[in-house]
Amino acid sequence: MKFLLLSVLLFLGINVSAQSLQLHYDLRHTLDPSHNPQNFPTLYFEYFKIQDTTKSFVKLGAFLLKTQVDFTGEQSNIGQFYMQVFQQFRFWKPKIFISIQYSGGLGITTPRQYSYYIQNTYSIGLTYPFKLGNAFVSSGVDLKHTTFAKPSSDLSYSFYFWKGLFNYRMEFSGDFSIWTQNKNHGDNLTIGLHGKQLLFFAEPQFWYKLNKTVAAGTKINMYYHTLTPDDILHTYPSIAFRLKL
């Protein structure tokens, strides 16, 4: 969910910290076997904390640490690891936050010589949480720098939403991001390309609370130009369980 819940709680003015563990079974091979050799489980861990102290000069807002482990390797070993670190802060009364973020990771392939890095990305921008009807949303614009061999600096727009249904027994939430990126990354595969490319990623989610701690649901991962350079919108759902610690 990235920074969705953080932004919601900031809007409500709640000081809180929490952890969640999510186990997803990704069904992309079942739906799209030509592009995906297998279905696989993914494990997410998120730690977030809301501070937003109003008396200090530097008012710290949301902090998030998120890790993602894809078990795509041989015999369901770890094939990819990804992490994000995110912090908001402000110097003023209006709840428009400066946000800074780091993300990166790596992947292991067979044969091993094709293993790869998920390039380090650094972002800084502005985030504004607000309420839209009965839903809590957050909108943000960032300048992001990706450390390809030929680095790319780009604008990114993100939108996050959360809505409780049936007396909060169910949750509908998620986010989407749109950004540009250099086609030429400075490697052998892209060395002859020129100009920018538009990328899109979204992950709407539905959760049903089994009790105060455990929920069952699904997440739908949507990719455009983020998995392949082809002009195809890839849509892959998962079956998931969530544990709030």
C-alpha cells in the first residue's frame, strides 16, 4: 500500500506505529503464461510510524520501511528483493508535506550471469492528504532520480486512496503512479534508444477482516512499461492474507 495508510492517519491527526506482514500468491503465469514462467508467493513486511509533532520547528510526518521478497527462484528460493524507505516532514502549519524516498533491490536469475539490480531511485516532492467523500486520499508530485548507467531524472505523480466498507469490515485501497524515464539506460539493451518513455504502476487492493489481526483479500498489480518496453498493460491479481502485528 506504500504510503496510503500513512497519509490517511496523518490526515486524521493520529499518532501511531504499526507493522504488517502480507503473504500473496501471484497468479500471473495462470493468466499470462507467455510472459511469465511461473506463479509464485511474495512476502511483504511494512513498518510505519506517524509522528507529526506540531510544537517542534521540523515536524516529522509519516515514516515507512517496506520490503518485498518474491520467491521466484529454483525450488521457490528467493528470486527478487525490493525495499523502500520513506519520510515526510514540514516546517509550516498546513499539512502539505515534503516527502523523501529511497528504493532499490536486486534479482537472481538462472543462469546466474543474468542476475540484475533494481536500480537505486531517490525522490523528493510534496504530498497532500485530504478527504474525498467518505474516502481518504493523498496526492503527491515528486522529482525522482534513477541511477542507471546513464541516469534519468523525471517527474512522478502518485495518488493513494483508502475506503472502509460495511462498517469497516472490508477495505478498498490502493495507489497508482505515473512517471517518465529515459529509454536509454546506458546498457547494451537500450544504448540505441532515444527520448523519454511513460510508465504506469497501480496496485488496487480488497481486504476482508477475519478478525482484528487477520484479513484475507487480493491485490491487482498493473504494469505499463515497467516489466517490458512493449506497449501492453499487464494485469496480475494475487490471493493474499494479511497479519497486523
